[in-house]
Amino acid sequence: MARILLIGGHGKVALLLEPLLVAAGHHVTAVVRNPAHEADVAATGATPLVADVASFDLDQLTSLVSGNDIVIWSAGAGGGSAERTYAVDRDAAIRSIDAAAARVPRYLMVSYFGAGPDHGIDPSDSFYAYAESKAAADAHLRASALDWTILAPSSLTLAPPTGRIDVTADTSRSVARADVAAVIAASIDEPATIRRSVRFNTGDVPIAEALQTLPVASA
């Protein structure tokens, strides 16, 4: 059993992930910004904790992550203003990485397929702030001494889970949110995912097998 702090606990993927982690025997604290979301989180078996990580400084985030074995970042500004996007998806994410580096050995970041400095998004596109933020946060995590994993799913769907993924594709297609949750849960205890970036679509290989046999190109 691990003590897991899940930041962004009311996201669509997070709400599917929480019962998987609880069923695996982990103690899950799920951070939410809106008190109205506490009941939804509690229904999954996770323990809700209300906190606005975008407003937390490094000391506050260090206190937040302390006592946990694993941090999972699944938070996001959810669009809207570029200012809010940079504040959450870049600045708060980077502070959480620095906080974890002092207290927690394992950190999993939920990113997206295509994230990176060469994301190719035009500055005039409303997605640009998010792409820039994820590129910066992912790079900061890679440069850390943490046992990190960056999970980069392709376009998310509400399709039923298949339990199978493709970690070899060069082109983003789609993947069910439920399968993304399963990939995160499986990555926690899979040594092959440590200090690796995992891009994936829906595919033909069972999730556990795919994570055990990651291609060199995904590093």
C-alpha cells in the first residue's frame, strides 16, 4: 500500500482512477479546489482535500505533499484564460515538482500526446498556453531527481475501456479515459515506467504488457 496524493481529484480521468487505486489497497488523498466536489471524490473511496494549488507557494505545497509516497498530477485549468492556464498547468505544476523533490520519491505527471517544446501550436491558437505550460512542466520534471513518469495519452474519449494500448505510435489518435486511468494505476508499480515518458493510443497490447516492454523511442 502506498499513500498517494492525487492533485486534480475531480477531473474525468481522476474520478475513474481513484477507485482503481483504492481497490489496489492504496490510501488516496484527492485534492480538489471546489468544496462542492468533495462528495463525488468521497464516493470513489478516496479522501477529498480542498486546496487551491495555484495559490500555494512552495512551502505550502511541500506541506501538502509531505507524508505521501507518490504524487500524481492530474490537475488542469481546463481552458479559459491564458493567465490561469500558466498559473496552474505550468507554475503550480513546477512548484509541486520542487515540493515533491524534497519529500516524495515518486511523481507521475499526466500530460498529452505531442507535448514538448516542438508542439507546433501557433501562438494565436487558444491551446498555445496549455501546450507551452505542459512543455515547461514536463521538462522540469525530467530534469528532477524524482522517480518520475510522464503519461501522454492521445485524444480522450468516453468510450468503454479496452484494457489495451499502443505505446509505439508516432501519431496521436484516441484513447478512452477509463484506459488512461488504468494506465496511471498500472504505472505506479511498474519499474519500466520510471524516468520514462509514455505516449499512447488505444491499441492491441494489454496495458501491463505494454508498460513492461516500452520502446526505447518513448524515453
